[in-house]
Amino acid sequence: MHNVKELKIWQKAVDLATDIYQLTAHFPNEEKYGLTSQIRRAVVSISSNIAEGAGRNSDKEFVQFLSIANGSAYELQTQLIISRNLGLINASLEDILDRIDQIQKMNYSLQQKLIQN
């Protein structure tokens, strides 16, 4: 079992989720059950799966949950790009997309480390 609060990847994922919630707070009401909901579920899934995996009994299980978190990160990227293309996001996404990339790289590195143990 790993202490999730000490994992930098989890901390970054929680910070990202907080920022994404603030970003989507300004989405139109008609997107409440569409992109807003999808984006929020995807971003929360990243940190949640990292946490759930960290609490499992084996590194193999942790890797499985990290894989799910990585899929959610790709889902989030796609949804944010669609939102930008639809004009729902006026700000530049580059910083957020870079942060997602960084989390994905950290995820891959942590998976490799766990597999080698």
C-alpha cells in the first residue's frame, strides 16, 4: 500500500481537477449534462483512480488503476479540445494540456517503476 498524499502525481491531479472545475463553471447551462459533466467526471477519475490504486494490496493492482487514470487523462484532453473548438473555452488550453501531458508522463514512469518491483 502507498501513501497517496505523498504521491506528486496525485497532488498534481487533484490540483488539475480543482482548476478544471473552475474552468467549466462558466460553461452554458445546456452543457450541464453534456461536456461539463463528462469533463468533470474524467478529471476526477484521474486522481480517484490513482488514490484507489495506491490503496490496493499489490503493485499489479496499482498499475491497473494507473492505466485507467491514464485513459481518463486522454479522455479529458479530447473533451477540452472539443470544448475549445465549440467556443466554450476562450482561454488558451496550452497550459492545461501541458499539465495533463506531465501527469501522463508521471503516470507512465510510476507504472514502469511498479512493474520492475
